[in-house]
Amino acid sequence: MDTRTFRFLRRGQTVSLTNVPPDRTLLEVLREDLGCTGTKEGCGEGDCGACTVVIGEEDAGRLRYRAINSCIRLAHSIDGMALWTVEDLAAADGTLHPAQQALVDCHGSQCGFCTPGFVMSLFGMYQNHVACARPTPITRELAQEELSGNLCRCTGYRPILEAAQQMASLPAAPVDEAAILSALRALHDTSRSSTQYLAPGSLRALLTARAAHPDAQLVAGCTDAGLWITKMHRRFPKVLDVTRARELRRIEVYPHHIAIGAAVTLNDAFEALRQDRPQLGAFAARFAGLPVRNAGTLGGNVANGSPIGDSMPLLIALSASIVLMSQRGHRELPLERLYSGYRRNIMAADELLAWIKVPKAQAGELMRVYKISKRYDDDISAVCLALRLQIKDGRVLQASIGAGGVAATPVRATQAEAALIGQPWTLDAAQRGAQALRAQFKPISDMRASADYRSTVLGNLMQRFWLESQGLRQVHLERFVLEDAA
């Protein structure tokens, strides 16, 4: 049992908990230890959003709000943060928060089970877009994107989206951020240590802990490790959390590349990539729902190495490299060389992934990323294909292609690259590339897609890439607007 006291703020007061196992989830603590049963357990895997809560941390002197899934978040990971649950929003006199009142006014609740999660996502949206220093309008498109991690089994999305747009018109419900920031700083000034949940605050201390505790389970946002606990019932008697190392929470922009720390959230990492390559915006939004992107990290996604993880095909196509670090030093290698087999990698017991380095966009670059899944939003890919060509005078100078969902690991499509490099960019070249994709990979059949489907889709995506490079726009589902089609 971990006897360390971990603390967080709730309703402006410090909550102190002891004897919480290192692998206990935040949802378990809320519902079973604190009696906060307003937060619901739906899927137990960060997919439905019924368990959504909002955490707050200081960022550049201000309070930053993030909606996350509490069902797969480890309780100890919110040490030193502020926390809001659905019970915390209404005023002392019973006045509802705009996120709640808007749902009432718009009749946004049906069976009601998903409602607490929607309320918390709306609260996060309210704080980040309405009650912030520079308010921005909440459009239907913005609401749909930021609520993509919340599922309504009764299909009542229209009134919920309308509620999101209506929040700004209701009486304001300000948060006393100055008081919360002051209290958070006081929490951070209190030194605590643990032998079971280790969360070093610097890279040096993290590497020391990694060497001293090679048996500890490495975690970041827990969007994968949380599933091992809730679905596979695995136990982690000792946990090493990389997200507190301040150096790994940075994004550094250099003349020729972007260096993304392993503890940077997926949302922030994709925003940095989108700033350099705007065409990645739609893919970033589809990668996962906002609560998952707010919690998960790019480094964790890469290190986990799932063959259906979407960030790796993109990073392979971008010719990204990774930096592995230990007390012995560091080494840098192409990202695809990290993997040695299904969910296996070449990291030594004392090493960890510290940085992802992504080259910046070049002139003449043609880039697309395709995610094929049963559900458009917040779903796992059956196939993910990322393609990047460097074209000059109609000829392919360079080709870089990453694929996911078609092999035991994320992989570079070397045969398709070889078929394209040096060739004129024509339909014939695209068809040869499609044949090479199908020849290199022998995918399996599973619950998401059959092997034949995956193989067919791989080649078809190459041809779609060709069509889009020639200006065809109708094939983009993200550009489809229902009203325009009426």
C-alpha cells in the first residue's frame, strides 16, 4: 500500500488521500472513496465520455483546463492539480452553471447516463472559450469537435450541440482563478515522496528513477495503460510517471525541425504539427476524442507501439526520429527502428523515450494522412496510411509512407516508396505504388476489418491520394456539409 499523501484541489479546498494503490483509477477514487457518484462509469476504456472530469494546472501564469476521462486516469496523477466533477458546478444557492442550464434549456438530456460527462466537457469548453481572457464564439463545428469524445446512446446530439452554442448567452459563472492558482502553488511547495508511485519533476531525476526501478510500469497519460488495468485486470505495484519531468513537457521549434517532449499531450503535439502543416488539422481532430487527446501523450503513443496507433504512421511519413535517454547517455534513431515486434521495442531496461524530432515541411511537399475506421469520430483505425511526396517538375524526388493496422508494428512502406521515387507523378505511378503496398503487407482479419478489406483499402488510398493531388475535392468526408447536400 502506498502511504504517501497525494493532494488536489476541489471546490477551492485541499483534498488529501492516503493509502491509495498506485494503479487505482481516478474514477474508482471518486465514486468509491469520495462518494462522487455523479461521475459515471460507462465503457471503462476512455471511449464513451460518461466519466469525464476537468483538471486544472498552472500554465504561463494562468489556469489551464482540460477535460479528461477519469476511468483510465490514475488517481495519483492528479497530485497537485485542481479537479472539477459534475457535483462542483452549481452555485451554493443551487443556481446551475451555464453548461448545466444550457442543457436544461435545450432539452439535451434523454436517458441521462451520459449527461454528467457532457456537462463536464461543456464546462471545459466554457472555461477555454467563453470565460477566458480572449473569448471566442462556440460554433457548431467547434462544439462537434470538442464533444467528439462524448457518446450519446440516445442519439441526442443536436440539442447538446445547441446547448454548447447557448452557454455564452447565459449569466456568467466565473471561477476564482487567482485563489486556485495560489492554492496550487502552496500544494507544489509541499515536498512529498513515494516508493510506489514515482513522479520525478526533472529529467535528471526521472532517469535516476528509471535506472533504480527498472521493474516500475512506465506511464504517461494512461490512455493505453489504463486499459490494461480496467480491461485486462493487470496490477502495477510500482509506477513511474514521466509527465512531471518539466523538460519533457516542452515543445521546441528549431530552424529545420520541431522537438516534442515525450510528456507533451497529444492535443498540444498535434497543434504544433498543424502549425507547420495545416493540412493535418482534420486528422488531428479525428485521432481521438478531446478527453483522450488532453490526457494521452505523443511519447506514450509512440513508446507503446500499438500497430493500430495513428501517430506512428504519420511520424514515419514525416521522417521523424526519436531520442532515447538513460543515465548512460542518449541515442537517436528513426522512429520505425524502435519496434522489434508486436508491442516490443529495443529500449533497454534503464532507457526511456524522451523526445520526438519532426523535420519541418519543405517546398513542393504533398502530404495526406488517411484514417479508416467504422466510426468517423473517436474510433480506432482499421487502416491508417500517411503519404508524403517531394515533387519537383512533376517528378517524385522523395517518398515517405507510413502504414498502421497492416502489420505487427507500425511500419514504413519501403516497396511503395521505391516504386515512386524518381518516377513522374502520374496515375500509372500511383497504381504501381498501390500494387507495391498490397504486395508488401499481409494484414490479418480481426473485429475491425478483414485482411482482404485492409489490402484493398491500402491500394485504394494511394489512388485517392493521386486524385486529390490533381484537385479532386469531393472525396473528402471532412468537407461534407449536410446542409449543402440537401
